[in-house]
Amino acid sequence: MGDNEQSSQGRVMTKQSKKKTKQNFPEQKDVLERQLRDREELFCQGKVQGKTHYEAYLNAGYKANNKVTASNLASRLLKNDRIQARLAVLRAEAAERYKVTPDNIFMRTGSILNADMRNYMTWGPNGVTLKPSSELTPEQSAAVEEVTETVTKDGGTVKIKLHSKTKAIELGAKILKMVSDKPDPLGEVTLKIVYDKPKKANGD
């Protein structure tokens, strides 16, 4: 076989090799885009489930050196129109699934804030007595997080735990726009006091 023939075959093989490589690029791009979409979906799911920025970001498979960096990157991701559109759909689906309405939110938040232990038990010199659950109103029942009973050979204990009033205050403050809209890197809540400035009397 002559040199020209070998050189010709070499050029053909090189072109074929390049052609195969080019054919792989679209497949690799599709895989990369699919992985990106999967991460975005997991990120959106995490946010709807109540995770903080950095928790949702890291749980979705994104990488970051620390929490602050993850929170900043998550904040940037949340500005994406595609992410915002997906979050809107997921939140609407969750609201429909759990029958969440503004009235329900206010009712349950108010139930927690106004909960009084005297509505659930009585206590005095003769000990503590829980009231029957049948005597509780729907609002009072909504404030109860859990009731546990421990039975031992020497007796037992019954514990009742109400939902956190602090969290209810934070939620109510968010609904009433008393919470700063500026995102906090670590998911902390900053309250701002809103009030009407007194008008000055004439002549002051």
C-alpha cells in the first residue's frame, strides 16, 4: 500500500472520529440539561416544603463551600423566571391539596397565639386534670401539637404540647407584612415595627 493511500485512509478515519465526537455533544448537552432541570425541581420542592435557602440548594445536589455561599447562590437561583413559575405551580397545588386559604391560615395562627393552658387542664392542690378532647373547640384543638401518655408499673404521665407561639408570631408577622422582605442568608427572621407617626399639634 502506497504512502498516498495510507495518508488518504488516515484523513478518512480522522474525519469519522471527529464526526462521532460531534454527534456525542448533543447527547451530553441533553444529559446536562436534564440533570439541571432535575436539580431545579428538587430545589423548588425543597422550598415549598419549607426548607431554608441553603438547605433546599444543597439537598437539590448543588455544591457550595459553606452555608452563606449556598444561601447567596440559592437567592440568585430564585430570581430565575423558570424557578418562580415552577414555585407558583407547586404552591398552588399544595394549597389546593391541603385546602389552604388565607382564612384558614389566620384562624390557625390566631388559635395558637390565643391558646391558654387553662383551656386544656385544671390544676390545684389535688393535682392536674386534663379536660376531655370532646370539650375542646376546633380552634383550641388546632393549637395542640401532640399529646403523649407514658404508662409504667408505678403509674404514668400524660403530656400535652401546644404549637410554638413564637413561630405563630413569625408567620402572622409575615402575613401582615411586618417582616422585612430582605432575604437573610441563614434564614433568620428580622422583625420591623410598623406604626403611625403621631401628627404634630398646630403651633408646635
